[in-house]
Amino acid sequence: MKTNYFGNCELFAIFTIAVTILWVVIGKKWTLQKLAWAMFFPGLFAPWFFHGYDLSALIGYDSIGLASLYSFIAFLIVIGEMILCISFNILSGLGELRDDASWSKLFKSLRQTTVNEYIKNFLRASGEEIGWRCLMLPCLINKYGRFEALLISGLVWGCYHIPIMVLLTARFRTSKPYLTILFQFLSCNVNGLTLGWIAIQSNYSIWAPALLHFLWNVLNPPILGDVYRNRIGFIQGEVWKVNGEGLAGCMVGIVSYIFLANS
């Protein structure tokens, strides 16, 4: 994708986060499914701030092979990070495998999710990735350089999650809300590096980062727990510690990015 289009990266980030805060304040009693419409905001607002981008590159039309390759790599990254998180939790003593945990139960829970729900989940993940990784990130790289842009985009992504985390930790009576919010914020910063890396490698087409984001959202809750609803998964322990969007996810995310950046 061309990265010489013009736009205000910072204004886009501030505007999207501000609208998200307003959405959460207005919808503080809404269901989580309705609140999750905020995931479309980055993709909806980005065209207002970024002009002249290559739409064919965004959809991967000009680089089908590259998009396919890195979509497969995205799948491997998610599986690898899940295995590393499980191993880290068990070896460190932060968590343990539940007695009733089994692969058959995991596959059964995944099969119970309807195709329609999977499609909606993928579209929501795409909504975030279009805005944050496919359009804002190359704009930031033009202004600040690659690594600085990755750090900034991760910081923005973390701030974008804070309003919903504040609401949900109160709604679901999370035992340690401040630590949950803090480590979820840090995990966005860290995991944003990997999402940014795969967006760059796939020439900013939507498929690889969206697939990575989607698969993470599908597998993380049943395996490592749901940091939003404060539910444990197959790994039993304090959710803010064992979750892929908690302490374990931060540690694994750092290792994952270092490996990918030097591979």
C-alpha cells in the first residue's frame, strides 16, 4: 500500500478514542454485544482522516500471495502464543489446568458458536485493524519511523480499550480492577507490536492482521479466560495474571515480537 497519503494520525486517534468514551458512557447499561460495535469505529472513521490510500492494496488485490502467506503465519502466531501462555502459566505457578479441561470440550465450545457469530467477530476485528494497523500505522511510520510508530500505535490501541475495561470491571465485579485494566492496557501495547509487524509484512492488506485479531478473540477466552467478563478458562488462576490480555500475555507478547522482528 502507498504510505505517502496525507492525514492526521494523532487527530484520528484522539477522535476515535473520544467517541469510544462517549459510546461507553451513553451505553453503560448496554449488553457487551452492543458495546462491541465500538470495534467498528476505527475502520469507519479512518477514511475521514486518511485520503489517497490504495484501496486495492487494503483488500489485498495486488498481493494475494503475500496476504495468503501472512494470513497463514497469523494462524501460526496465535497457536504459538496460546501454547506459550499455557506453558508460562503452568511453569510459573500463576495458573493450572482445570481438572475438567480437555481438547474435546474446547472444540465442542467452538462448534457451538454459530457461523453468523464468527462472521460478526471477524468483521469487528477487521473494523479495528483497518483503522489502527492498515491506515494509521503507515501514516505514523511516515512521521516517526517504524519502531516508534509501532510503539505509538500500541499505546493508542491500549488507550482505546481503557473505557470499556473501566465499565466492565465494575459491571462484573472484578476482584482487582486496577491491575486488570493496567495489564490489559499493557498487553495491547505489546501485542500491538505483533499485529503491526504482520500488517507491515503483508503490505497493509486487511487479511493477515484481521485474521490474527479474530483468532485471538476466538481462542483466548475459552483457553486463558475472559478478561472482559472476568471468567476463567481452561487455565485456572487470577484472570489478570493468566490471561492472554494480562500478565502472561504481556510476557509472551514480548518474546513473540522479538522473535518475529529478528526472524
